[in-house]
Amino acid sequence: MAIGDDAVQIRTQGWRTLAALHGLIDAAMERALQAGHELSVVEYTVLDALSRQDGWHMRMQQLARAAALSGSATTRLVNRLEDRGLLTRILCQDDRRGIYTELTEQGWALLTQARPTHDEVLARALGEAERTPELAPLVEALNNLPAASDPLTV
């Protein structure tokens, strides 16, 4: 096997490990958020992303990036959350073509209730993953990341 092949193999194994960790966390989070708060992981992600913005609002394109969704999927998700009274859309004052999605008081309240569940499930899932030899190095790397501003909402 050539050096280039080794690098590809290492990256491929790293990607599989990352996907396994993500799947473990995502499945646990989905069950807990649905059961306790009637929220999906992606719905929680949207509410959380909006809560971290000054004024609790974002342009749809920013929100799509934060939730890792296409524009059309983001629109459908925002429609559902708006129907539940968790979000509202407002016109951008600077650019009448622009639309902001904004967290409502009801959305903020639900997020506040769901955040401890999210944090507990994340800690529990990472603790479980840490005891799995294949996942432990990735969990250690996550624990060693410096605290920084949220790169998904900038």
C-alpha cells in the first residue's frame, strides 16, 4: 500500500468513526427530545441556533447552514415550527427581499425546557462512547477542543 493509500485509509476510518459517534448521539438525542419535549434533533438545532443570535433571528440561508439542511428543507421545517408558534418570520428592514426567522417567546420557553435534556443526553452519550475503544480517541479530541464562538451561526 502506498503512502497516499495509507492516508486515504486513515481518513476513511476517521470518517466512519465520526459517523458512528454522530449516530450514537443523534439516536439518543432524538429519543429523549421527542419523548420529553416533542422536538426532533433538527428542530432543537434550529431553536438553539436562533437563541444564540443577537435578537434571536437569522436569515433563512444562515439557518439552513446552521441546521445542515437544504433551502427547501429549511423552509418546510420553519413552516412547521411557525405553525407551532415557536418561530415567526419578519421582513428585513435593510433589504425588503430578505426574510428573517425569529424565535418567539414560546420557542424560547420550549428551548429552555429542552436544553437540560439535550445537555444530559449529550454528556451520557459521550460517556458511553468514551468506554468504546474505537470511539474513545474522538471523544477525547472533542473534550480537548477550545471553547470558541459557534462556527455554524456566524
